[in-house]
Amino acid sequence: MALTQAHNRMIKGAPVNVLDFGADGITDDTAAIQAAINSGAKTITGSGLTYKLSGTLTISSSNITLQDMVLDTSGTSGVIEFITVEGTQGSNVSLTANSLTGANTITVGNTSTFVVDDYAYISSNEVWSATQTVLLGQIVKIKSKTSTVLTLHDDVLYNFNTADSAVVAPISTLDNITFRDIQFIGADDTTNSQTALKLNKCFNVNVINCDFSYYSYASVVFNRCIQSKVNNSSSRFSRKSGFGYGFAILNGCYSVSVSDCFSQDQRHLVTIGDNEGINLYIRITGNHAASAADAGIDAHPACDFMVIDGNTIEAIDAAGDGIVFQGQNCAISDNIVVGNITQGIRVQPLTEIGTSSSVVTGNNLSNIGNASTNSGIFIDHDTTGTVNNSGVIVSDNIISGDYEYGIYVLASDNAINNLVVSGNTFGNSATTTGIYVRSQSGASISNLSITGNVVPSTGSQGIYLFAAGSAGDIAKGTITGNTIG
């Protein structure tokens, strides 16, 4: 009778209840909840009750909402992803001509497997970052096609060359998947990697007002997802050594955001990266990371054109950082970082190709450092390939603590072509140097402006420029209007 009622509600477009499929919250409810998902209903609800989950739930169709339930996975140990949503990526098709930065076409031998207004993934064997073995790749969307040419809605952002075995593959996403008002309770298995939600090749996934606790690897993983978000959710108590992520954005995602979320007692609130493809247009805004055991926000080299804005971070590990960005182009603004940590904000491009820039502005960094090794803001242009640095702006930040350097800008392996350090204010501490600008051998810093900073330090240098000789010059600059203690 209950299944008949559920079927009738499904036909009428009304939500179905997992109770109608045999879930009872007492025995293992995995099969019953999977049956509700497989029923064809668009909305599956749990009436706010608690259900036991011991295996993986698989969502294999679009336009599904799972809502209003507690999923208790605390009795399950071992490596597992408890809910997976899996789109597909088709076979690679080789490029027959180079597709270069700024182009909006891809030329191949045959376009028959591609669909207009669907997505595709273009990639090659060119190394984006040797440090973390990241290969080049990006999501693109097909606007039109002929028998051999794919025309894109937007430009290709990098050079994809046939000499680097460039290929493109169609992506068939699962679309419009929503998780709302769900509490996930994990097993706190610090030996094995467990994940609550794994989204792979999906479009428009929404995780709204959900709570995750005790998942050792990650609460939510986005893998090559598009236009997806986590909002007003929390992730707590992720304690596996070397992991412990809240929300992970990996392997060539496009336009994914994490906003107004809370984390506690885990390694990172957000981590961005992995090895296959560049995560593009990622936005991390308005979140709070409490008791972060490492960087509250951690962006590895596999990211570009990223915004980190309006977050608050409490860091507890003196060996960690507040915010880390190792990709190419970023805007890090209006964040608050509190804690005795290594760097309040670290911008350290580790890429091999392309053009990089960074803006670090309006941040408030408190109680940073221990006067021996640390910096409020550390900019390290550590690229080793052909990256062109188009500019670095560090402006209007407030920095206090016993750090060694207030702002440290280092051209360690590649040039910084344009540098502005302006309007920053430093707390009165025994810092060694307020503003330290340094070029190492083989790199250089040119076209710099250091203006309007207030450095009431009792340390040995207020502003210190250190060049490593003829191969590492600091040239063409102005230092004016600063107040030095």
C-alpha cells in the first residue's frame, strides 16, 4: 500500500518519502533509500528522521533533490564514499591543429561524438605544475560544430598543442542535483578515507544547509563539476592525518563556490587542486574556519582566476598558514586571519606556463607569527617555466603580531614585473622588517611602487630591498610617503 501511495505521489510530482520504501531508522536503510532514489521521483524526503546507511548510494539521473533527513554512517568503517553522483566523460579525440590562448575553436578529425551546448574537456600532456605534477586541461562548452571544428562559447585559456598530444573529450553531466537540510554523521575513521558526498562531472549541484561531521577524507568532493555550490553548510571533526578536508574542488572544476559555511577541527575548510586540469573561476566567500589545523583555505597549483573574499579563519597550528594560493591569478580580499601561524596569507605560484597576477587587499591579519620565521603576507614568485608575472598588488592590509616580516615579496625563480605595496598598516611589534622585497639570483623585480605604508616597528628595518646581483636586480621603482617607526 505504501509503495502504491509513493508511486501516485511521484506521478503527481509530489515528494516521495523514504519511509514508503521500507526505511525505518532501525535496520540498515541503504537499500530502501536507494529504491527511493531509483523510483524516478524528483524529490526524496525523510521527514527529518534518522536513517542508518552502511553502503554507497548512487544517483545516476538528473533533476533530483534529497532533503530533510539525518544519514547516520557512523557504524561503517573502511574506505567509502556514501553518496556518489557520476556523470561521464567520453573518449578522447585528438586535435589536428593547435588551439591557442584566446581561440574559440577546436579542430579535430571528427566531431560526431560531441553535442552542441554540452560541455567538453580539452587537455594535453603539457605540465602546468612540475612541483605537484599537474597536467594542463580545462572545461569548455560547445556553441556549434561542423564535421571537424568545434566552436566554443568562451575562449580557450591556454595553448593546447598537437605536439603535446592535445585531445578533447565530450562530457555528459548529471544536472540539477540538490542536497538540502541533511545531517551526515560519519564514523571518525582516522585510518581509512571516508567521504559523505562525491560529485563527479555534474552541472548545477547545490548543497544547502547541510551539516557534515566525522568524515576522515572530505565532507564534499567536487570532481570536474560545473556551476555548483555549497552554501550555509558546516563541516566538522575531519581528523585523518594528512587529509581532513571540508569541501574539496578537484581536477578541472569550473565555476564552483563555497559560501557562508562553517568548519571546525579539520585540516582545511576548502582545498582546491589535484593533478588533472585547472580549476577555474572558483569563489570562496563569507566562510568561517575555526580551529583550522592547517591553512583554512588551501589552493594548490591547479587553479586560476580565483576569488577568496570575506572569510574569517582561526588557525591553531604554528606550522600552518591562514590562506594559501599556489595557482596563477587570484584576488584575496577582506579576509580576517587570527592565529600564531607561519604565514597569514601565502601567495606562491608554482606553475610553469601562462600569465600570473595577484591582488591581496583589505585583509586583517592578527597575532601572526613568532618573530623568527613568519610573515603576515608572503608573496613568493616560485615559478620555474615561462610564466609571465603581470602584476602584484598588496594594499590596505592591517597586520599585527610578532612575525619576522610584515610583508615579504620574493622573486625566487622568476621575475615580478610590476609590484605595488601601498596603504598597509602594521602593528607595533619587534618585527625584523616591516616590508621586505627580495630578488634571488636568476630572478628580478622591476617597476615597483612602495607608498603610503605605516610601519611603527621596533625591528631592524622598516623597508628593506635586497637584490641578488646583476641576475637578480630590483630596478625602476619609487618609495615615497611611508611612515617608518
